[in-house]
Amino acid sequence: MLVRPRYAAGRTDVVTGYSVAERPCKGERAVWFGGNSLGRDLALPKLRAEWESTPDSAVSAVAEWNAAARNRRPVSPGRETLQPSAELWNKYANDIHALREKLATTGHDDHAAWAQAARETSAAFGAWSRRIEPTPGPLADAARELAKSAQLRRYPLCPAVSLPSARGATMILLAATSKSDYAAYALMFRQLAQTARAIHDMHKATDDLRRVRGLASAVRAASKVVEASATAQTLKAQPMSMETLRQQHPEASEEALRSRLLVERSRGGSPLPPVLTKPDTAQLQAAQSRTEETHRQNNPGIEP
């Protein structure tokens, strides 16, 4: 994405708005959209109302805006470059739990509070989609459905009920890497899914059946994706042992089992067939001859 600031008249140190565009292909022009045209809750004054502001942070922010305007790298890469700690995972999962607990006592007529919860939960699902979906899939769909619940015709200055923030979940999901503990992922998703369910129940109580159907199907599909990913990670993380191999392949020799164990531990998974037996020398020589002959036919002039 491309980002450019809108400066106050005659100033380069006061930013009053912004525009974003998808980076165009060669020969094409960028199409810019102001934050307010993307969504009224994405206007810069609306975003700033929820951010901490100090003179030092304002100076740092202007430096980053100027770098973005020139399409340069961030001046001061921050916490998004660090591997999140286990304490941060727990903290932000607890923040979402606190948000869900507060929603349980929030009136259905406090539209601003529910829109805030939907917006922040949508952002977390969107961040999760970027981490594990090569192309937008069920997690992105869940983010899109939740974002619809965040749109209001009118935005009051603040919700009637002050809610805990779930923005930390988005930050940590964007910063997470494959080295992160998958149990932390699972806990975070459970809290996010329960918050989405609370928003679903709010729509159900107010007879908004379109939103009920959309959220129910989207969160259900997202849960299946995360569950499948968790299963794959669990299987990958399980250490392979000789005892496990003996149970899986009781007919195999000790030599064959040791060979398979070395392969699995070195490559993180077995490329061998499920049935493991002691190889026959004659069969191996015949298979090698067939492989070399196939190579010569398919690649004339190239030695196997």
C-alpha cells in the first residue's frame, strides 16, 4: 500500500488527514482514497481520538508521515519488528476476555460501543488472515462480516459505555511469526470467536437476521480453518520416537526404523511411504535402473 499525508495549509509538520492507494502495476496510476471515504470511523481525527498523544509522539509521528510521503522505509521501526513474548500474548488475550465480559452488561441500544467492539474484532480477524491465508479466505470473510457491524450512520463522540480495547490483538497477530507458541494462537482465537459470538447474539436479540446469518456462517468457517491449522501444528510439533514408530510399523526392522527416525527429525516430516519394510537390494537396483533410463529418455544429453 501507498500512504500519503494531507498537511495543514502552509505546513509540513501538521498532518490533518491521509490517503491510501494500492501500489499500481508498472504503467498504471495509483487510485487514492481518503480515510473518511474508506469509512467514517477511519478518518484521521476519529482514529486519533483513541490514540495516546504527547508532544514527543507527535514529533515522531510527523517523521513517519514524511517518510511515507516519500515512499521511504519507517524512520524508527517499532514493536512490529519484535517477536511477541508469552506475556504479551496473555495480556492481549485477557484484554479481549475483559472486552467480552463488558459487552455482556452493555445495552443493545449502545450502538457506538458495539460498533467499537466489532471494529476491533474485525481488525484482529483481518490480521489473522494475513498471517495464515495465502489469499483472503474464511478469516478474511469473518473480518468483513464484523466490519459491517462496525458501520453506523452517525458516530457519537464516544460510546455510552467505556470498553476495554482489543487493538493489541491485531498488533500481536501482525507481529507473530511461525516461532510463536501455537497454544497462544489458540487462546487468542477462542477469545476472538467468543467476542464475535457476543456481537452475533446482539444482532439476534435486535432481530437483525441478515447480520445474524452472515456472522454465524463466517465465524463457523473461520473456526474450521483455525482448527485445521492447529491440528497440523500439533502433529508437526509432536516429537517422533522409536517407540511411536514401532507401534506404527510393527513389521519393520530396527535398522529401517532408525533410518526413518533420522529422516523425520531432520526434515520435520516423513517423505517415506506409510508402510515401512526392510529394502530388498535387488529391488533397489532395479528401481534405480528404471529411474536412470527414464531420465535419459526425458533429458537427452544430460547425465542423471
